[in-house]
Amino acid sequence: MIRKTQVPMREQDPRARIHNFDEVPLGYTPEEAMEEAKRCLQCKNAPCVGGCPVGIDIPGFIAHIAKGDFRAAIRLIKESNNLPAICGRVCPQETQCQGVCTLGRKFEPVAIGRLERFVADWERENGVELPRVGRPTGFRVAVVGSGPAGLTCAVDLRRYGHEVTMFEALHEPGGVLMYGIPEFRLPKAIVKAEISSVREMGAEIVTDAVVGKTFTIDDLFADGYHAVFVGSGAGLPRFLGVPGESLIGVYSANEFLTRVNLMRAYRFPEYDTPIKVGRRVAVVGGGNVAMDAARTALRLGAEEVLVLYRRTEAEMPARREEIHHAVEEGVRFEFLVSPVRFLGENGRLSGVECVRMELGAPDESGRRRPVPIEGSEFSLAIDTAVIAIGNRPHPLVPRTTPGLEVSRHGTIVATEDGATSRKGVFAGGDIVTGAATVISAMGAGKRAAAAIHHYLLDSTPPARP
Amino acid sequence: MYIIRKKQELGPQVKEYVVEAPLVAKAAKAGQFVVVRLHERGERIPLTLADWDPKGGTITLVVQEVGKTTQELGDCFGVGDALQDVVGPLGEPTEIDRYGTVVCVAGGVGIAPIHPIARALKGAGNHVIGIAGARTQALLFWLDRLREVTDELLVTTDDGSYGRKGLVTEPLKELLATRKVDRVWAIGPAVMMKFCSLACQEAGVPVTVSLNPIMVDGTGMCGACRAEVDGQVRFACVDGPEFPGEKVNWDLLIARLSAFKEEERCALERYRQLIKEATS
Ligand SMILES: Cc1cc2nc3c(=O)[nH]c(=O)nc-3n(C[C@H](O)[C@H](O)[C@H](O)COP(=O)(O)OP(=O)(O)OC[C@H]3O[C@@H](n4cnc5c(N)ncnc54)[C@H](O)[C@@H]3O)c2cc1C
Ligand SMILES: Cc1cc2nc3c(=O)[nH]c(=O)nc-3n(C[C@H](O)[C@H](O)[C@H](O)COP(=O)(O)OP(=O)(O)OC[C@H]3O[C@@H](n4cnc5c(N)ncnc54)[C@H](O)[C@@H]3O)c2cc1C
Ligand code: SF4
Ligand code: SF4
Ligand code: FES
């Protein structure tokens, strides 16, 4: 007899957790993991593998867990994914591996993400095995940006034996994993552990290096790098462009989350960076970023947090688990509304005027386009607003690299393998696709590493020192 | 490691630092700034490049102590100590060209950031007139350095303790009325830049200012530094910090500078308390 439902994962009580930044789901015990693993049907065609952007041998690793051989399970995962503790926590599993799980047709799908997370955490406690570093080739590769795309590319380049230096604009590596996704969803200790593994594999990480400002990609080639991977992400915040958006109290999600996560403003004044959250907060948007901002606002002491989304719940791009957690914690949702202006008193935010929307014909993305209903305007009293309507590609590298082809959306034009219009320059992750997911950025970093490896083998080998 | 090589007091609560930052020194241009973080728990604060030495690998910063971070830098960081982070050079460089006669107006610590701009403008063949002003003589510094990079230098103090008594806008207005001025740069407190801009606008002379909104990353990632220029939202850290002064929404800029007033006060009080406990 197969369990119809997933083995539940213990979580912090919603009433307690809105007062702390500790992780919400607490993880499986070995027994729970083995019980969940036994639900897997070990399908011959294993559709789940096709649903995973990096093609992890899912039935394979689950079979090891079912037998209690966690070491074998993590080894198998790491053949295709070097950041399993992160992916297990933040992948939108319901639209990827678990979305196509055979078991999911009749019952709840196998909790693949939770199992992946379990073995990754088990490994961190029981000794991490680093991937083997390849024989030195003498080639030097620069990696720009240390988000999931850059980190994955660096690891694979080390496996091929190339020298790697990563350049990161901020003072800490990790990209969105560090500055965007909150501690209660992805503990920073985990990200740091992954980053130190990358260092232990011999990749050098240079922080405070803004490529395009401190030096350019052309400077890197002049310094003797043989190839460059650009994983500079989609870090440019979008605003609504409505009146009042510059009032004090209106933040971009990036500013709000960077202050809290990267700068630890939730521990102000012990840490120097401040954040100010009022009693009534409105978050505009419906993706993961919006959920993160809303749940962060609650933890910073807001009495009421309202998410304003211009479509309906069904269209929300956020992971289901995050929406569920947000609801449990008391975040409220207003669907089919859009802000038309922010209202202020003495330069500070005091309210927002919204208009109601209805869904019209589908747009290019296939989602029905929201259209404003005339005369439906209404106002809400708020003192903080967070704009979480998406991020655009960071323009610095494209702007300062002559000959690099850029799309009209500002993304770098690259092939599946990451090759760009510039010889020796490869790119992947959000800077190529626009804001996407951790696992798709990792997949891109991996494919680019392979392509860089072939590119280097085909070029003249460097003189051996 | 960003080691402090030299530290010097320029006036009450104003200090000059020469800091090792070879990559920044190599790439620096007039008008650009760095973001500095003192230590692991520190805030990222923007500071303008007042000078740099590509050969020696150092940059010069002039810092006015206005709150917790700048105060802590002044109290606790001496020669040989290292700053945790120095990132840059950030922002777009000043548009240096041969304009003809240019006036460079500096208010208070604005003397430091105007210095490399005046130097570059003079280097490009302009006739550079400098105006430097402060509340009182003790707050004036680098006048000798300014003389080197200007063709004429006018100095004012609010209280008349040095140079001409009054505000920098007065000699500026006179110059605009009596001489052919092709362009003006004005750097200093927001209010001073606002009034310089108004004067230039009346005289029909283009004016460039350097905006100093609160920043976090300084690389275009957060939008904290947004300012309204010509009715458009611009990010001062990547689109600026220099903008045409006559197009800046000054009231918004000034209002946004007070966004964290209470938190800043709390941080400074807590810091003073800690220092008191540590030294008593
Ligand atoms: C708040 C938030 C929550 C999210 N939640 C999820 C989630 O739950 N699940 C999921 O799958 N995805 C999520 N995402 C999306 C996911 O994080 C991104 O798709 C992913 O991080 C992209 O990886 P990347 O390596 O391409 O870029 P990034 O992670 O953005 O990293 C880019 C790095 O490059 C650096 N950089 C930029 N320009 C330069 C330069 N000129 N020089 C040097 N360095 C530079 C940046 O500082 C940054 O560190 C979320 C995103 C956000 C913002
Ligand atoms: C591009 C740029 C260049 C700058 N260059 C210099 C420089 O060369 N020398 C120098 O002394 N200062 C400079 N500043 C200002 C400097 O960054 C601030 O004084 C500093 O961040 C204050 O930090 P604090 O913790 O000491 O004070 P806080 O406690 O944070 O602030 C104290 C008071 O200073 C004001 N303030 C806060 N942040 C800023 C800011 N970014 N700009 C102006 N005022 C602010 C506030 O009104 C506040 O009331 C520059 C700012 C910008 C944006
Ligand atoms: S990496 Fe993501 S998509 Fe792939 S198996 Fe793990 S959770 Fe699923
Ligand atoms: S589809 Fe589901 S049940 Fe089948 S192998 Fe994959 S995880 Fe197991
Ligand atoms: S300081 Fe963050 S965008 Fe300018």
C-alpha cells in the first residue's frame, strides 16, 4: 500500500515564526525521508527526470534513500547538481520535477525537493565530499557574477581543470541567494557553506569588483584570461511608473530585501544598515519576490501586510508553498487590483490609490491580460509599500563590452550553450533569460562550462609555466 | 585589503584619508565615487573620489562626520587599519570638454569632490574660476590645492572669518552677470546646489550638480538612490551622480535624505554610549 499523501515536513508554528527569521520548514528525519522515498514508483520512463532542468537521476537517488544509503544518494545528485541544499529548498518543484511525477496523477507527487534537501543537509552534517578537480590545463577563465549561474559554471570549470577567478560586485558572493531570498527560506549559512566548497575547489572569488567599472571584460582578456563567463543576473529593479513612487516609504523589493538579507537590517542597530517598516504594508506583485517581501515585512513588525496583485490567484507565479506559508502567517491578498498612484503627507507615504482589474484576452505569455475597470478606483491607507513587479537584466556588462549583442529587453543574446556574439565570451542565467529560476541559471552555467571547455581545447593551449 | 596610508584632520569633524585601493585608483575619473564598508556589520556608504594616484595605488577621500558610520571612521580607524570594503569607481565620470570659461562652486566638504573636476576641466583647456565657501574659516580646507587647479579662486565664509562674508551664491551671481560663463559645476549640500542651480537657470547658463541621495549598493541594483530629473526617475549611482541642476527635483531629493532620520539618531546615540562605556 502506497501512502497517498506526502510525509509532512515539520514546520515552525506560524504564530511563532512571524517573530523570527529562522527557517520555516524543519527538514525530514532519516526515518521520514526513507518513508517518503518508499512512495516512489521507480518508473521506467521516469518523467520526473525530464521535468528537472539539470536532469538529476531522481528515481536513482530516491532508491538509495529508501535503502538508507544517504551517501550514495547525495553522490548521485551531485553528478548533475552542485547546489542541492539550495534547489531542494527553492525550486518551483510543482511546475518541474514534481509537476510531472507519475504518482501525482492520482495522489500527491513524491516530495522530490524535500528528499533532495534532506540528503544535502545530511551531507553537510556528515562530511562534504568535494567534486574532484581536473588536471590543470593552464587555461584561465573569469566568471563575472557569483549567483547560481556563476557558481555552477565555476565548479564545472574546476572539474575540467581550468583556473577560475570569480568577480563579484557586492561584498558577499551568492547573488540573489545572498541578497534576495530571505533567511527564513534559505539560511545564509547554507549558501556560505556552498560558496566555501567552491573556494576549496580552488576557484578564487574576488568581491568588490564591479565589472564594467573597476575593469572591463576587455581588460580581463588583456590580463591573460582565455575566456569569460557572464552570469551577472537580472538585478535592475522595475518600478510601476505611477505618481508618488519616490515618496519615503516606497521601496523596490531589491532595496527592501537587500537591506534585510545582505545588510542584516533586521538586526539593526547591532548591524548598521537601517530599515523602516510601518504598521500597514502593501506589497505589489505576485511572484516569489513579492511573497518574500510580504513575509519579511511581517517579521519586521508590520501589523498588516497586504499583497496587491493585478491578476488572480491562479496566475500567481510564486511557488505554491510560499503562497501557502504567506497565508498561514496572516498575509492578506487583494487580487485584480493595480496601484495608480501613491499618496503622501510631508514627503512620506500615507496611502495608495488602486484600480480594480478584470481579465481580458490572453497576452504573448498566454496569460489573460488584466484591464482596468473604469471608475473602480479606491484608496487604502498604508505607510510602507514594496514594489515587487520584477527585475530587468543588469545593464553594466552589456553596456561596457563592445561587440556583445544585446536584445531589446536588455538581455545578452546567447545560444543554448552560452556562446555570445563575442569570441571567448559566454553568458547564462538571468542575464540571458531575464528573471527566471535558480535551477535554470545553474543549468545554463553548467552548459556554458562544457562549451567553454570545448572552446578552450580547440584553441591554442597556453604555454606551460 | 584597503589599508589607510594617511589620515589627516582638515577641520572640525572633517578628515582626509589616503587609502590603498589599486584597482580603483587605476580606473578612477573625475566625478566618480566609491562605496565603503568599515567592517562586517557596517553600512555601505558612498564617498566621492577627491583624488587618486594610479602609480601608488591609493585614493583620497575627504569625510565629514555626520552620523554613526562617518563618526566611527573618524574615531576608530587610523593609519595602518584596513577598511573592510572599498568598491568603485562608481557612477558616470564628469563630462570633460573644452567649454570655455567654467565656474566650479564648492560648498563645505564639496571642496573635495570639486577638486578633481576643476583639475580635469583646466587640463582640457578651460578657464576655471573656483568659488569655495564654508560656514566659517575652520571648515575651509585644500585652498592651496584648489588654487593649483583653478585660474581664479574666490572664497566666502558665512561669518566673514575668511575671504568674503556671505554665501557662495553671491559671487556666483555676480560672475554670471558680469562675465561670459559657459558652464557651472556646483557641489555641496543639497540646498546650496539648489540655489546655485536657480541662479544659473536665471542666467541661462548650464549647471551640473552632483547628487548625494542615500544609497545601498551603488551599482544600480536597489533604486534607493532614485532622484527625479526632468520629470523622470533616475538612479543617481549609475545614471549620475552628476545631473543638470536646473532639472533636478530638489524638494524630493532633500525630503528623501531624511528617510531614516530616527534610525540614524538611534544608531549614533547607541554608538556614543558604547564608546563611553568602552573608554570609562
Ligand atoms: C527575492 C527573490 C526570490 C526568488 N525566489 C526564487 C525561488 O524561490 N526559486 C527560484 O528558483 N528562483 C527564485 N528567484 C530567482 C532566482 O534567484 C534567480 O533566477 C537566480 O538567482 C538567477 O541566477 P544568476 O546567477 O543568473 O543571477 P544572480 O543570482 O542575480 O547573480 C548575479 C550576480 O552578479 C553580480 N553582478 C551583476 N553585475 C555585475 C558586474 N558588473 N560585475 C560583477 N558582478 C556583477 C550580482 O551582484 C550578483 O551577485 C528569486 C529571485 C528573487 C530576487
Ligand atoms: C555619491 C555620493 C558621494 C558622497 N561623497 C561624500 C564625500 O566625499 N564626503 C562626505 O563626507 N560625504 C559624502 N557623501 C555623503 C555620505 O555618504 C554620508 O554622509 C554618509 O553616508 C553618512 O553616513 P553616517 O552613518 O555617518 O550618517 P547617517 O547617520 O547615515 O546620516 C546622518 C545624516 O547625514 C545625511 N545623510 C545620510 N546619507 C547621506 C548621503 N548619502 N548623502 C548625504 N547626506 C546623507 C542624512 O541627512 C542624515 O541625517 C556622499 C554621498 C553620495 C551619495
Ligand atoms: S533540482 Fe529542482 S527540479 Fe531538479 S530534482 Fe531538484 S528540486 Fe526538482
Ligand atoms: S515520476 Fe515520481 S514516482 Fe516516478 S520515478 Fe519519478 S519521482 Fe518516482
Ligand atoms: S544605490 Fe542602489 S540603485 Fe543606486
